[in-house]
Amino acid sequence: MKAHDGMYIDGAWRPAAGRDTIAVVNPADEQVIAEVPAGGAEDVDAAVRAARAALPAWAATAPAERAARIAALRDVLVARKDEIAATVTAELGAPLPFSQAVHAGVPVLVAGSYAELAASYAFEEKVGNSTVYAEPVGVVGAITPWNYPLHQIVAKVAPALAAGCTVVLKPAEDTPLTAQLFAEAVHEAGVPAGVFNLVTGLGPVAGQALAEHDGVDLVSFTGSTAVGKQIGATAGAAVKRVALELGGKSANVVLPSADLARAVAVGVANVMGNSGQTCSAWTRMLVHTSRYDEAVALAAEAAAKYGDRIGPLVNAKQHARVRGYIEKGVAEGARLVAGGPEAPREQGYFVSPTVFADVTPEMTIAQEEIFGPVVSLIRYEDEDDALRIANGTVYGLAGAVWAGDEAEAVAFARRMDTGQVDINGGRFNPLAPFGGYKQSGVGRELGSHGLAEYLQTKSLQF
């Protein structure tokens, strides 16, 4: 797509206040493919003002009409799925089949789910002698990451619109073209002017201005825990609501009774998807000592199949970061059984699919989020040991449990300090709440729980 040279504010593309731009780089060949405006506080202020002006009418719009606009948005996303996939591949580097299936496909499911929820949600209920109303929280400042550029936008904007909120979006600077495509889709779907607004820019400038703005009632942020803490502190000072979806270091627990070959194959695939750039990836594989050596061999074999099937990392900084973690793993005594820090190609930000064995729970690669195609295999002695290791990080976003008996897996999963657990390879559910325990965040996305984040309650007593 051709990049817009302005911001989408109050239903139209308008010039940015300043002249600074952001270069969009294709991470597969390191070539600049576009430039977009680097917005600042003045652009954010204009967008927030437009959102506030549009709020009363949109909040008063019947839920059925809000549902119709979201359904229309879903239909536009379907019609433009090939363009979306190609754009994500160009600016993120994801292989085209993955972009088509996941980056373009999943947001359609999520948008559709909110079209249905907006029409069916109980925005009013009787509780004894009270009537309780669920009302929109107001203007939402949505700050989204680069790793799933359209999914994370839809997961915030669709429930916000369903709730009756208006939105200002600040997308990640690495993937602004997908956000511009989304703005075009919103416009084509007939969403009223000012209900959705887009400002491209850098996080410390435009993102900070959005989080601090007095006209924003809720900040919904997905990204690193470090930045999430800053946004939480900023919002807390203004007693402003936040929804934070942050980092993860998820455990993939393979119990002795599990189908080991399947558990390892699916576990490695989970980490390799999107080149490991997934906050919920099962990057720690926990295997009982009696089956550990077999699991290591299976994991190395599985990783080797992804050598030419995964895309690059998003940028040079992320490339250096992931390679640095791999070097750290070797330095701390972990054993490389696949991949390594050496770049597999001369051009592009590629990292080899990497598997570490002999990882101990205290190692850096077992504690910190790497955000790359790196799997760490950790042995455990019994279930209590496995639980101690699984819960032994500051994160609690996702995880997996494998066992021959489903009830056994469920019993273990219920003891894990994490927000979402897949049992024996359970399928993605766009209606299930997604979000973390501990430093993995505050609040939930997707389904009715995601919609509730954008609502506040008022009770009338009779």
C-alpha cells in the first residue's frame, strides 16, 4: 500500500503538525519501504479533542447500530485480507502464509465476535431494587505493539467501539502501515467521524503524550513490562484506568504420561510462530527427568525443520537483543542443541531456530523474555518441582500442560499462576479472556471480559 503522509483524525486524513517522519523498514532485506509522519503532542491533542467531541453521540448510539458498524468493519477486513497480509509481511517480515492465516485471519474472528457481543451484551440488569447500567468509560488511548499489528489493534478498538467508547490509536512505529490500512477500513465501514482516530509516532513522544492527556479516560497498552509500569504510574497519578497486556515467560509443562512426541513438536512450533515474537509463547519446556533426553532430541529435530520457514525479527535492535540472549545462555552454561547466535543470512534480521538443553530455572534465558525463536528445556523431578519452576518467574501470561489424562492436566493447570493455559494443545478461542497474572499485566482482552474493560457501572436504586 501507499503510505499516508498525515494522521487520520475526525474522519479525514490531515497533515501532521510537524515535519519529522519515521522510516518503515522491511526486516527481510533491510530496505526502507515507506515513511510516515512522526506525530507529537499537538497531533495527539487534536485526535483526543476529536474523540471527545464524538463521544456523546457514539455513546448514545444503540448497541445494535454499533454492532452493525463493527460487522461492516469485519467485512472490509475480509475483503482486504490479501492487502493486509502483504503489508504485514512487508513491514514485519512474517512469511506470507502466516500473515494470511494469522495476521489477516484472526482479527476477522475477533471483530466478528464483538459485532455479536455488541448486539447481545446485557448493558442493563436488575439487581434487587436497583437497575445497573454498563456505560462506556469514555475516550480510550490505545497503544499497540508491532508483533501482531492488526490483531492487537482490533482486540482493543472493536470492544471499545462496542462499549460506546471513542478511540485514539498510537500504533508501534515499526508497523504503521497496517494501522493506516485499518484506518481506511474504519472509514470504509462508515464509522462516524471522530469515533476512531490514528496518530503515528514514537512511543516516548506520541505514546507518552497520549497516556498523559487529560482527555483520555483509559489507556490500553500492549508491550513490554517496563513500559507498562511507566504507563501505569502515569495513569495512576491521574487516577486514570489502564488495561495492560505485558510480557511473558510461559511454561510448557510435559507431564510423564503425555504423548511426548506431540507435546514437543507442538511446543517447538508454538515458539517458532511469528519468529518467536509472541508474548504468550511457551518458551520454557519443562520435562520430567525420566524423559528429558528424549525430549531434547525431539526438540532439536523439530527446530531443524524451521530453518528456512521462519521470518526475520522486526528490526536491528531486536536482532541484536535476541542474539545477545543466546550468547548469554551459552555463557551461563546452557547447552546448544540447535541454532545459535550466528546470523544464518548476510542480509535481513534473521536468527536461527534455537534450542537450549541443560537450562536451570535461575538462568537468564529461563527468567527473562527473549522474544525470539528460542526454546529452553528444563528438567524437573516431580510435579511439585515442575510447579515451582513453572511459577518461578515474575510473569504469568500463558502456558500449556500435556498429560495422558485430561483431568490430570487440568489439575496441574489450576495450580499455575498464569492467565491462560492450553490443555493438550487446546485451540485458540477468540471468546476466551486473554491476560496475565503478576507482571504480565492488568485486565483482560477478548470476549465479554475484554468488552467489560471498556465499561463502567452506574446503579439506580428504586
